Amino acid sequence: MSDEKLVGIVLVSHSAEVAASVAALAKGLAGGAAGVPVAPAGGTESGGLGTSAELIAAGAASVDRGAGVAVLTDLGSAVLTVKALLAEGDELPDGTRLVDAPFVEGAVAAVVTASTGADLAAVAAAAEEAYTYRKV
């Protein structure tokens, strides 16, 4: 699977621990998704709570395999940071897309879908569809 062009996924949280845990959960629940490139980008460079443009850009670069990068975020300022990076135009790999999806459920859906070799549009759609998951 390493030679296959897979969509990369970046999980942006205000907490490094939350980002890493959601990444591990999504990959674990996705079963055969070991080859899906997923990068947690949580917290600040100093380990505090917040978001870091540098960590997001580095995460996106690390998962870029030429099929696009889906970025999922947890809270408002994480969204604003990603939008600013996208507006700058040269900070994120070509084909990077901010996905409007619930953080945990969307991450799982994105990783599962990416593991099938789906394109960026399908990965984003699967993550966005997670808003419709009912719990009752």
C-alpha cells in the first residue's frame, strides 16, 4: 500500500493528546488502514493548549502522497488557523482541503474511506456524512 497514492489526513486539535488519541482511534477502528497517512497536529510547539500553523503545515506535508490532504479540526480557532494557511496558498500542499465534519466520527470515516484508495472528494464526503450519524 505504500506505493499507492492515498489521501492524507491531518487532525487538528487544541490538545496534542486529543489529536494523537483520535488519530490512534481512527486508525485502530479502521482495521486495514495501517498505510493511511494520518498526522495529529495538536496544541502548540511548546506543548500547551492552542493551535499552531507550523504544526499543521508540517503535518500536512508529512501525509501528502499526491492524492490530496483532508484536514479535520476540533474547535473554532483551529478552523481559522487552517483557513489562514489555505488563504496564504503556499503553506499547505496542493490539494489540501478543510473538511466540515465532526472531529472523532469524521476522522474515523475519513480514515476508513481513505484506506480504500478513495479520492479526496470521497474522503471528505464520508467525513462530512458523519454529521448524520444518530446515537438515539
